[in-house]
Amino acid sequence: MAIADDFQVFLDSLLAATQDISQEYFRLPIVDDGFQYRERVYCYELYHQLRLKLPNDFLYKLGGEVDKSGHPIISKQCGDIIPDFLAHSPGFMGPGDNLAILEVKPIGQAAIGKNGKLLSDIKKLQCMTSIENGYYRGIILIFGNGHDGFKTLIQHYFQEHCNPDQILLLFHHQAGQPAEIVNY
């Protein structure tokens, strides 16, 4: 199977996994009857659901928060980074060993300004998908509902600064529904 086919299997599994994230992991209830979007809570459940969705014979391993600090190739070119998720062949850095790098942000933390966390994640994915034998594709997944004007700003930023053949943008609007691929 070609790497593009492997990526499609990963993407299909990811979208199916997002649909199975229940409300309490999507929006963490807090004591005053409100809620907060919490990246780690969402990511841990996404990891669980994605492991259930990936085929047993999937060639790549799913890693969560794999610390690339001190990596002999990556840290020299991309810095000391800790991606939210990787689909890769641990211990190898040859052609086809690195399938996908995924960064997750709650909508309220997806700021794209000079010091914004989203901008840092985009730069991380651009680097990791550009280095020799780097990741085939990067994915930014933003979860949370509302903030439609903000989502439009994010989409415009991607149009101006990102290559859609390199980085996918996904919005996950609500629990019980799959994330959507955003064309830009």
C-alpha cells in the first residue's frame, strides 16, 4: 500500500474517532454548571478512540506526546518539540517511516497572533513535513463550537500561509459528530 493510502486510512480512522468523543471529554464540566474545553482531556480520549478505530494491521504506531527533544535529526532542524500525536515507525527515519503529525487545540486557544499557540503548531508541522524523510502530512485539529468569526480568521490564515497538500485543517464542532476537513 502506498503512503497516500496509509494516510487515508489514518485520516478516516481519525474522523471516525472524533465522532465517538462524548460530551464529557469534549467539554469538561466544571463545578458551577459550566464547562471548559481542555486540550489534554480531549486528546486522551481521542487517543483512546483512535486506537480503537485504526486497523489491527496498520503499519504505523500511534504515539501521544512523543518528546522529540534531542532527536539527532528533528531537534536540529525543528527544535525541541513535543507533538500531540504521531503516526510513525518508532526508531526509524527512512523514507515512508513517518506518516502523520497531529496538533490539537481548543477553539479558545487557537490564537494566530504573534505569540499564538496555533502559529507555533503550524510552524512545527511545516518543519516536520519539510525535513528529509519527515512526516507525510500534518494535521491541525481545532475543537469547540461557536467562535465562527474566529474560525473564518483561522481559515484565511491557512489560505495565506499553509500548503493544503502539506497540512490539513480540521474543525470538530461538537461531540457525537465527526470533525470536518476545512478546505482552504
